[in-house]
Amino acid sequence: MIKQIVLYFISFLSLFLVVFFIHDFILNNSKSYLPFSLFQMYSFHFSASFIIASVFLLLSKSIKWASQLGYIYMFTFFTKIMFFVLIFKNSILGDKNLTKLEGLNLLIPVFLFLFLEVYFIAKILNKKQDKKLLKKN
């Protein structure tokens, strides 16, 4: 299990480093200004997605929580969104409306980290499903 958590950490960190620097490079070359910190956005999504995937892995090992994993993920997903809005409310929901370009730059890290997070969660759920099928046979 420690190996899996380390794999999650390395995967999320790699995504963070590669995509953040590419994204920042493109914005700097196009001389675009964002009303929010791109680094803070990526840091939040890195941390939240890593924590969710790790906790989900730990809970999947518990018999008590194994049957509720889908509901737990939905709860953590909405909790992540709530924390995101609370932390970045001044940047996102401030007096000034975001342009389409700013909104797109806001959503890029959301979807990239969500994709990797869902990939790991799906692998965990598929392993649980395979174990259930093996026990029935």
C-alpha cells in the first residue's frame, strides 16, 4: 500500500510540475495576466487530489467502508469543490467577471487533476469489484 501511495504522490507531483511549467510558460510568452495565482491553483489541486486518492486507497482496505466507496468519492469531490470556492472565492467570484480566457485557465488544472484522480479511483474500485467476483466464484 505504501508503494501505491508513493506512486500516487509521484504521479500527481509529475503532473503538477510538467503541466504547471508548460502552462506558465505559455502564459508568460503570450503576456497574459491572470487575476489569480496559477501556482496556488495547481498546488491546491495537487494536494487535494493526492489526499483524496490516498484516503480512498486507505478506506478501500477497510471492510467497513468498502461498500460505500462510491458515495465517499462523491462526498470528497463536492467537498473539494467547496474548499476550492472558499479558498479562491475572491479570485473567482470577485467584483470583476472572469473572461473566457481566464475561465479556461482556471479550468485546465481542475480537469487535469480530476482526470488523474478519477483514473486512480477507478483502479481501486475495479480491484474491489474483481475481488468480490472472485469470492462469489
